[in-house]
Amino acid sequence: MGHVWLEPVTLLWHRYLGFGETAEQSQKHINTVFAAAGIAVFYAMLLKFKLPLLRWIVATALVAASCNILTLAPTGHMKLLAFPFLTAAFYYAVSWERDLARDGTARRSDLMRSAAFLAIASAFHTSCFAAPPFTSPSTGSISPCRRCSCSLSWCRATPCAGRCRSGPRSRLR
């Protein structure tokens, strides 16, 4: 079972940025670059939130020296390709929560960006064949809560969703 984006991105890296090296070396390089990008996004988040200097230096050092980063970054395992996207999702979620705590209102766009980055990160590790059995029941179970008819909600969750009729009750609120 292949991952949705993990192998294709790595193969593209190897083909266009591999510079004649072995596939294993390309995997190590892409993993290291994406790990560095994730640490950079975390560092930028701390700067944006204006934490005291000592705190953001210590926090960035702890993230960079964490066991997962030190263990996985120099390997050809490629699991850290999702790290920058997970960190970006964390950044927007924290931004949304800080706005909400500060004045009781928060921008919906921050929450949507967080969800989008989380979806991208998930796509790096989600298996192509394992996703449908989990997404279909969740879609089918959520739709009735959104005032959709039961048959329409289950129809949305199946491959025939494009052929299902959508009546006035099908609009999500």
C-alpha cells in the first residue's frame, strides 16, 4: 500500500534534484531539508508571537534536538516530509486560539488554514487503500447531523456521490 504523497514527492525529488546520487541518498536529503523547513516554521511562529528571547531559543533548540528529529532526519525513512505542514497547522491553530483568548473573536481563516495544512500533512502518511473505509463512515455519520437525509448522506460517502440527487435538505449549514 503506497502513501498518497510520500513516495511521489520523494521520486520527484530524486529525479529532478538527485544530481546522479543513489535513491537512498536522495531520501536522506529530502528528509533533512523538510526537517529543517519544519524547524524554520516553528522558529518563525515563535518570532511572530513575540515570545521572550530565551524562551524561543530554548524551544527551538528542544524541537531541533528532539529524539524524533535527530533519529529520523539523517535517515532515508522520509517520515519528516509532513513536519513543515504539521508545524504550519500548529502555527495557525495557535494563532486562532490566541485571538480567541485575547478578545473573544478569532478569524475563521486561521482555523481553515490549520485544517488545510493538517490535511496536506496527513496526505504524506495516509495510505491510498486504507483511507476510504474510514472516510466513508465518518462522512455518512456526520451528514445526518447537518440536516441531510440519511440516504443522501450515505450516498455522499460512497463512490456514487456524483450521481446522487441533492435536494433542498442536502445543503450543509
